[in-house]
Amino acid sequence: MSNSTTDLRFTPLLATDIQAVLERHGYRLPSGGEHVHELVLARVDVVLRNLVEIFEGRTW
């Protein structure tokens, strides 16, 4: 199992795909402009890295 910080599978496209899935299910980024979106997506990146580790059994 690889480290999510160096994992070549963890690309911006992965985060974009997750965002698209959330939006298809009716979830929306908060209003507030580009700066707010960047802050939210930075937090999503951290959580997504945690999810990947849990999914692959690297974190219990």
C-alpha cells in the first residue's frame, strides 16, 4: 500500500471527480467566492486523503 502524499493515483482529477459526485447528489460549495471555495476544497483534500487510507486499510 502506498502513502497518499506520494501516491500517483491521488491527483487533482480524483478531487474533481468527488466534487462532481457530491454535486450530482445535490451538495453545493458554500457561497463566498473563490477564496472560500479554495479553503473548503483544501479541507476536502485532507479528508479525502484520510478516506483513501481508511479504504485501503492503512488507518484503523
